[in-house]
Amino acid sequence: MITIPKWTDGPVPRTTTARRRPPSRALPRAVALTVALLALVGVAALSLGEPTLGPVRALGALLDAGDPAHVVVADVRLPRALLGAGCGAALAVSGLLLQDSLRNPVAGPELLGVSAGAAVVMTAVVVLGLQVPLALAPYAALLGALVAGAMVLLAIGATRDPEHVLLVGAAVSAAGAGLVVALVGLGTEGDVVLLFRYLLGSLAARGWPHLEAVAPWIGLGLLAAALLRSRVATLALGDEVATGLGVPVVRTRVLALVVAALLAAASAAVCGPVAYVALLAPHVARRLVGTGTRRTFWVAPLVGAALLVAADLVCRLVLYPVEVPVGVATTLVGVPALLLALAGRRGR
């Protein structure tokens, strides 16, 4: 069971530091473990499907342009796996920034309306037939994500109570869902089928153009998050502590929201609003390395990447030849984990 840490209003007392902090070697071990897991899942994504190939054959087909399976591996499975890894990493870091900057363990783009805002804009682009090139889709998704995120922050004010933030985020997400339904009603039958997969989150029919469109955005967002990680880690200790250490609280929190929205919007622009990866990945990373944004930052994106690639692989194979949207699998895992985490908080 995933245990969500309880945020405190100050630094961790010295008497509990030794008990809560894992040994310093926990970070390299966690990185090695998650890299190995990601590599294993990646090889499986290249090998399994129709046709099913052995790992050696799949890697050989990837390198040999004359192999009959080269097109399947290099042009279909590889870009899909890389896109899943990139979007999974982006969602994980987005969730980490939101959770630590708001000091709220259940914060995430799908629970704060950020994903819903991006989905509204992308739905409008499809239904209204707006001529937005694929390369510009992240701009449109980012606009919707920022508007929705700003609405939630203004509504919650100074409170950081997880249940209150969830209620506000659910309200904004519900409003976004209502707008999406209204827009879908204006579309054609073909639009509805296309939007159904997009709104549940899907990596189907994604290729190199989609990866090229969002890779710069994900790279920029991850770089910005790396530069912010020390300040965000200070925010997790409390606003008063952060102010005393010279960290501009409001500016840092707004920057963290913008970067989190950028990462979530980049993913939503091509994969749809994939749910709960941003919520789960940071907590799994904390279980591996302990609390603290500085250490968790290096593990969370690897966990998110492996989680999304694995979920997509399962959804691709479980009902083959019918393909289940990847958001269904992440939701089936994420919702029980969220409920158990909230129940655990009430029990303490």
C-alpha cells in the first residue's frame, strides 16, 4: 500500500531524522532499480504484440533496416514507447512540483483541474476544426492548463488542506468535463470516436511526429523543474521556514505551478489527460528514497516513465486486437491508491 507522508509546518525534528532518512546509498540504488525496470519494460514494449518477437530479434530488427520487422519495431513500437516514457516522466515531475509546492500530498494535474483545462482546449481544436499544427498543440494545451490551475489557486486561497483542495480541484475538473461534453455534442460522429480515446488518454497511433512535437517542451519543463527543485524542497518545510531561508514563497509557488502545467500540458497535447501517473509516481519514488524533493526528483521521472510504458503495454495486449485506452489502466490503479491514502491520513 502506498503511504502518503504527512506534511508538517516546520522542519523534521532532529530526533526523527535518523529514523526517517534512508542511507545515502538509497538514491543510487533506487536510480539503478528504476533504470533497470524502465529498460525491461522498454524491451518488452518493442518485443510484444503482433508479430511477437524475442528481445534479441526485436533489437536486431531495430538496427537492421532490411529486416521485415524493422518497420514495426522502429516506426511503430519505438516512438510509442519513447513517447510514453517522456510523457510519464513529465507527469511524474508535474505531480512532484504540485505536491511539494502546495504541501499537499494528493495534488496532481488531474485533481487540480490542470489536465481538464488542457482537455477543454484540445477538444475545442478538434470539434471546431481549428487549424492548429501539431507543433503548436502544446501552446494551446498549456493555455487551458494555466487558466484552470490559476482558478484553483485563487479559489483555495491560503489553505493547504488536502480535502479542501480536492473539492476545489474536483469542481474545476467537473466544469471542464461539462465544457468538453458540450463541445463533443457539437462534433460529428468521427470526432466523438477520436475524442473518446483522447479524453481517456491513449498512445494509440502515435509516432515520431508526435514525439518531435512535445520533446522540446518536456525537455524544457524538466530543465526548469531541476532548477526549481531546491526552492520547492524548501517550500515543503512551510512558508515561514522558506521565507526565513530567503526563498520568495509566492514567486516560487507560481513558477512551480507554471512548470507543472507546462509538463502536464505537453503530455495532454498528444496523449490526452492520462490520469493518476502524476499522483502515484512521486509517492512511489518517496518510498524508494525517502521524503525530500532534491532526492525524489531524480527517481520520480524514471518511475513515471516505467509506469506509463508498462500501463500502455498492458492496455495494448490484454484485449488484443481491441486496444484499451491507457488512462483506463492508470485510473484503475490510481483511484484505489488515492482512497487508501486518504483513509490512512484520517486514521493518523
